[in-house]
Amino acid sequence: HSIEQTEITDVPTCDTLNPGNLQLVSKLKNPSGSCSVDVSATWWEIAGVKEPCIITACEYAISLWKPLDIWQWEKMYSWHFTEVPVLQIVPMPDVCNLVCVALGNLEIREIRVLLWFSDAKSENQVLLSSGNIQAVLGLTKRRLVSSSRTLCDQQVEIVTIAEDGGSKEKQFLMPIEETIQTFAEVQGMQEALLGTTIMNNIVIWNLKTGQLLRKIYIGDAYQASICHKAYSEMGLLFVVLSHPCAKEKEPSGSPVFQLIVINPKTALSMGVMLYCLPQGQAGRFLEGDVKDNFAAAVLTSGTIAIWDLLLGHCTALLPPVSDQNWSFVKWSGTDSHLLAGQKDGSIFVY
Amino acid sequence: CNQADLGPISINWFEELSSEALP
């Protein structure tokens, strides 16, 4: 059966993101019942029409779901893996008709591009990169950046994905000694790339020339920060970080996200705002995602919390559905949905 | 936050750092 979901409620379509209005609209259930690891949304051309599809990732399968009617999805295709499990989907901005996935155990071992053609009913899988890959990010213009460890150093590579899913062009960025934890594009600056390192530094590259422009120490208040968003304004660089290792030490509560400002010219930085859990909310950050001005995080308590980054406070709290806690949460890249996954293979669409 | 603590700001920081950095 291709339809494995439940229609929860009937609410009108809304294209503007407003977390206060988030409602559970449907549930996608992977029939295999295996553990969910990730979810994403992308455009896919099916029978000549570009559809906003949902991609679900289980340990050994990636599935493509097409919208049927309001709040219903039909599973169109699944790619199966037998040897190496799926670690994450790598969202590619502005790209349709392909999914990028990272496979591995503790570390990423392979990055593959998955293709499926609805007209020819054919599929293809292309191995894009392999090695000991620590961090990966899909960039605009069909580019993918990854950092991998070789015997003697770390390599930072940009691959441009061709129409057939293979690599069209490869470029190396100037390497750094520290392990890179996450990458982030700088909004509005197509040639700038940020990286966060395990030594609490933020590095800036010029993507066009491969130059390493700056290494900025952001302090040891929060270890192992993950960069979710970066933008440049009036000569300053604003960066939204999350803190998986943060403890409850602020008077205002447990910090989950933080906005910091960096002056790239002087390599000086300072905190602008902490996004904490509301008073009385237990738990801390497990996993999260930022889109536009909204941040969403799964907490250890099993709740999803949403912050308006401009207002500076938490605007919605979504309790787990059923007795299963959330495992991950992602904003949809194709519309105003929030996608939340549970370990049992269920994906909930808000 | 106090902007003065961040030192002199340049709107063209990306171009300036690119011209100063190693090729």
C-alpha cells in the first residue's frame, strides 16, 4: 500500500509561517516500522508537474512522498540500502528531482545522490563522495561542501552536482587544522561560507577563491555550537547558534539558541541574545532547525519549542503525540510546514 | 550590546579580507 498515513484535520492552506498557528494536519507512517532518522522537503517533477514532496529517511530506506489532496501524501518511491545505514538527508537549496543523503555509522562514510524518474519509472544512485566525512552542507547553485579527514590533515571540498547526479566540478578550500563541526552559508553573500569548529572558532572562507579569510574565537561559554544561520548586515556578521551542551546556568533559563555578532574585520565577537526555554519547562536541546526568523528545537522532555528570533521569546510549545517522544524537527523548504519525526518511523506534519 | 566593543566596522569586509588573505 502506498498510502500509509492518517488525515488528522482539515485546515486551510497558509503560506506565511506563523508558529502560533501551527496545527497538526497529517501523519506519515513508514510501513517498514524501522527507526526514523531524518525528514526533508523538496520539489519533484512527477508526470510533468513540479510537486512539493516530503522525503523521509529511515535507517535503511529513503522515501519520496507526493502531495495528494490537502494534507495527504502518497509514497511514490523508496531507495533501499543494505550495507551502510542512513545518517541524514542533506537538503539542497534550489534543486529539484534529486535527494542527497549521507550514509555511515558514527561518521559519514558516503554521500550519495538519489534520482528517480516518474515517467520512465527508473531510479539511479550516484556516489558523490566517500571517506571520513565530518560535516556536510548543501549550498546554492547545486554545490555541496564537505570536510573529511585524510591521514595527515583535513580536506574541505566543494562539489558541483551535474544533472545526472555525478560531480561536475570539484574545488578545494584552504584547509584548517581543527575539526569542522558545521557549515553555514551567509545569506545574501553567495561567495562567503562559515564553519564552526570543535575548538569554538568560526572560520570564514571565500568560496570563489578558496581563501581562508578569518578564524574568530567565540569563547568557551558554550561548547560544540552548531551554526544554523548567518547573515551580514552593516558590516557585521550575525550568526544563530544552538548549544547541545548548554547547561541551565543563565538566570533566564536554559539557553537553546543564541544570536551572536561578529566584526569580521577585527575578529571580535559578542553575544546579542539568548533564546531560552520558558520558565517551568524542563529539558534541554536535542536537535533543531532554523528557517527565516523561526527556530524549532526538540527537547529532552519530548516537547518541541519554537522561538521567534526577532521577538526573542518562545512562541509555541508542541507536546509529543502518542507516548513517543520527538526525535528530530525540520522546517519544510517548500512551504510553511514543520515536520517532526519520532523513532518509530512516524512523521507528523504541522 | 555595545557596538564600540567590536572595533572599527567595514561594510566591504568580505572584499577587504579577500584582498588581504593568502591566495
